[in-house]
Amino acid sequence: MIGVAGCGRMGAPMLDALRDGTSHAMGFDVVGKGPDHITTDLDAFAPQLETLFSVVRDAGETDALLFDTQNLIAVAPNLRRIFICSTLSPRYVHTLRARVPDHITLIDAPMSGAQAGAQDRSLSFMLGGAQGDIDDAIPLLSLMGRHFHHMGPYGSGMQAKVLNNLLAASHTAMTRLVLDWADATGLDTDRLLALIETSSGQNWLASGFDTIEFAKDGHAADNSIGILVKDVAAALDAAPDGADTALPQLVQATVRALTPRR
């Protein structure tokens, strides 16, 4: 059985894509809501689990899932492959290899595209692992995404993801500031976004402003803006020794200060 743990904004549509492509996919979430194929019952999820996609929020929830509260490493006897899809510190991801038994294949497979990409199955995956393991994984990942970037050995995908998200956070911060300034000067923001799309300021948030689910949100601990703040923290945790982190910290503070856009 293929399992998705963490069936929220990203995990639920990923599970739907897997279920459309295979008859043996099931979700697990600690929140008691959702359709019948998403369970809160570990006894219904763990025994037949062979491949796990972990899409939980952070390192604490990953620890709970694999080693502590749910402890799938101990209670899923048939588990043979884990995809780490959450955006986590690369330093933490590297520590998982020593904690997970050697007979279980570990692939870091964070993705980009937001909820819209998960829903239309166009996600971009950044992958870290042995070439053979990645080759074996592509048919399954192809059910959920369109772009697959093998960045190198285990851990490389997560390193690439936090750097990508650092750029995404900077685009979010600056695009929102630009739109607020446009409002203040009486400029039509729809026309400005159309201009940006064909000009040097083009970026992912501006291009997808009407489809990205968090484009107009303010910061909250449990929403996608809050997750973006967490992702910048993951990048900072893996910053090279001696790196100047002033700009990433400013971007993080700016995103944390965002208020909803009407």
C-alpha cells in the first residue's frame, strides 16, 4: 500500500492523484476529518504500508510520525520506502538516514507549485537519492507532477528546495509591497500585474496571483504564509558557515508581517 501522511492543502490532492493512478493508496492524518480513504486510525494505516509520502508540517511532526507518537518505523513492518516531501532543514533531513533502518529507502522529495499545482498535478519535485531509487520513483511521482529534478545524493533535493523557497519568499515579500504601493498611488493593480508578466519584474507569485491560494493572505501560524516563514528558517539553518544572513532574515520578517490583502 502507498500512504500519504499529512492530508492537508498539499497532501490531500497528492493522495487523490495517487488514488487515480493506483488502487492501493490511503491517507493518514491526525485531524479527524475528510473522506473515508483518509484515516486517523494508525492500526488501519500501518500494517500494509509499503511506501510512505510524508507531507506533515515540520520536523517535530516528522519525528512524531516516524519515531514517536505514530512511530511508523516500528509499527509498519512492511515499510520499505519513504519520501520526505515536507520542506525541512537539510541538516535535519541528513540526520534521518542514521535513524531510519538501512532496509528502508529514503528519498527527499520536496515539491513546488503550491496547492494549485497539487490539484492540477503539475508539481515540481526536487529529488535527492541514489540514481536507481530515483528512476524507480519517477512513475509514481509522475502521477502528481510534471517536473523532476534529481539534484544529487540524499539530502540534495531538500537543500535545493530551501534555496528555491528563499527566492519564493523574497518574491512574495516584494510583490506584495509593490502592489500595496500601487494601491497607494492609484495604479490599477490588474494592469500592473499584466505588465509585470511581460517585463523584467516577472516572478512566480505575480504570475499566479489569481490562482495561488495564499497570494492575498496575511501571516498566520497555520497557513501557507506561516509555512513560508518556516521554510526561510529551514534555509537559514542550512546556511553556509560565515554566510551573510541579513537579507534572508529581513525577507522572513517582512513575510511574517504581511496582513491580508483585500
